[in-house]
Amino acid sequence: QQQQMEMMLRQRMAQRRGGKRPAEKEVSVKPVKVMLKLAAEWPLKAADTAELLMASKKLQDAIKAADIGGMKDAEEPTPEEAELAEETEEMAMNFGGREGPKPGEPVFVFVAKITAAEREKALAEAFRAAKQEAAQLAKAAELELGTLRSLQGGGGIDPEDSVDYRLLYQTSFGAALRQQMTGRDHSGEAIGASPGLLKFKVTVNATFAVK
């Protein structure tokens, strides 16, 4: 009803002005940009670290030259888009001290598979270390370590020593990559931002009785 009343009032005002309707303002249509996430995997085989670095460098250069993200053909950003991008970069610098990737720029993540034998060996070493620490604590309290009551173990990526998680959580790419990594089982993978030595974290929680 309110809209109808407003329309009637505009018509009456137009009639009083000689039947001319007020000029309508032109509506500017802003272009809409869509971001599409694209993930691909390539196996890297190398005999040593130097060969792995060379193979990964060659692959990264080829992907960048392919310009899958269309950065070369991208249009110049509008003043509003440039201002928004600058503010986003400043926020990332304030939180993590590092600038994130630009839209369309490829980001590389390296993954190493952990075999069942390597995982079992790491869990066994972690349990021995936990039992030794528990025995030392019991001795400090003038007690003896008793039987094992409960035992839990696990493993996965190490947020501090693998991919730069500060970068992932502060950029628009980070949101897409986290979504990609969420549906993936990391229990048998070591993940890093560069080729070479990758770390895989194993945890063991053991509870012992004392006597």
C-alpha cells in the first residue's frame, strides 16, 4: 500500500509540472567477477633433493607460463577494486607479516606419502618416549610405574612446520585451499610449502597406573 501511495503522489506531481515525469536515473551495472578453484596433482620422482628441486622448479615454471589463471589478459582493476585489494593486503601484513597470492596466481603445495611401516615405527618411538617420561615422573613422586590403563595415538600434518597456515587463513585463496584440504585424509601425508624435507607429526597419549 505504501508503494502504491508513493506512485500516486509521483503521478500527481508529474501532472502539476505539465505532465512530465521526473527523469529516471541511469542504473550503472557493475561487472561481476567469479573465482573458480582449480586443483591438480603431479607426481615428482627424484633420486635426491637436488633432483627434486630441479624437477619441481621446471614444473612450476611451466604452470606459471601457461597462465591458467588468466593474469596476463586480466583487465585493469577499478579504483574501488584496487582500494579493496590494498586494504586486504594491509590486513594480511598486520596479522602475519606476509603478502598473500594474487587472484589467478598459482600456489604450490608439496605432499609426501607416509608408508604404514614408517607410521608404525614413529608410533613405537613415540610410545617409548611417553613411557620413559611417565616413569621419570613416577620416580620423582617416589612411586613406581604400573600397568598401562589407556592408549591413544594419531598423526597428521604439523601446522607449525608444514604449510604456512597464517597465509592460508588470511587470503581468499586460503579459504578455497582449506576447503580442498578438508575433504582429504592427511593421516598418511606430510605437507609443505616447498620441496625437500617435510615433517609428519605423530602423537601418543598413554595413561599408566602407579603403585
